[in-house]
Amino acid sequence: MRRRVTTAPTDEAAAIRFAWWAAFFVTLTLIVVLGIAKSAQALTVPPLGTPAAQAAPPAAEFEDEAEVSEDEGFEFEECEEDEECEEDEASLEAPPECLLSSAEATVFATPNKDKVRLQVRYTTSSPTAVAVDYGLHGSKGSLYLGSEKKKFSRTGVLRLTEHLTETQMTKVMAAKGFTVRLRVATAPGYCNAFFDHQLDLRRATPSGLAWEQSE
């Protein structure tokens, strides 16, 4: 009697292997398709005018903002030509009708001699009489140092010296700053603003202290 060959188990194993490989390839294909779709979505540029476009400016715009932020809070004004610089410097001078064109004041204190000297470098459009007065303020109190009227020529240096008491000199050495006022009687009132000086820059000198106007 011949035996009958049974192929059912072999066919069943082959079917299982086929189904496994088929599922593997389907899964792999799905992963690849999803990856391509996500990349395409990331590279898509939203249309202009949409909220997405407004919320995400181009990279170049972010670079510009970063460059500006470095100087934020700062204003720089450079002269492209020498003529522009000259115009800016000339604008610091008082108008011709003020007669006194410019004035730079400094106060010097010499404690071992109980002496204070006011020095004013000036220029005028024409010789004129100028009234000068000054005083100080500081931790030891204020002190008025007097007033004088002098004839100013075209250009020069005015020096006024005061000899003080020991108590007054103590106030001088503790002064935080000096106020210097120059007045031209025949000049319009708005000229006064050009010649009210606050000397609040204090520095040491070989003989004592000096106060200058800070720029």
C-alpha cells in the first residue's frame, strides 16, 4: 500500500511567512510616506497675509532685529563731511545778538592758601560789559562767592580770585558743584540760557581741586 504525502503543514508555514513579510513591507512603506509628508509640511511657506506668515518672519528679518538691538538705547550721529561737523560745533555758540559768543568756566581751589579762583575763557562778537557771579553747593552747605562786572574784549581769559576764611574754605573743599552765571545787560533775555554753567565735574590738581562743566 502506498502512503499518501501530506503537504498541508508546509503550505501553512509558507503562508505565515508571506503574511509576515507583507506586513513588514506595509509598515515600512507607511513610515517612509509619513516622514516625507512631515518634511514637506515643514518646508511649506505660508501665504503672505496669513497669521502663520505674520508670526514667522523670514530669517533675514531676525538678523536685522538682532543687529539693531545691540545699539538699543543708543543714538550715534556721525558727520559724513567736515562741513557738517563744523555746522554742529557752530550751533553751540550763542547768536550774534547775545554779544558773548562762548564762555568756558573753571573753578580752582587752593586749600593751603584759603584761595578760590574763577577762570572764564570767552569770545565775543564785539567788546561788551559782562556781569559775573558764582556760588557753590555741597555737603557742608551753600556759599555765594560774589559778583563783579568786567569789560570783555574780543577774546580773553577772566580770572577772579577770592580769599576765604577757614570755615568758608571747608565748604569749598566739600562742594559738589559750582553755579556760574554771566549776564550781558544789552543782550536779549533768551541769551541767559547760553551762559548758565553748572560745574559738577570735580578733579584733583597739584595745588588742590578744580571743578569743570561736564560735557
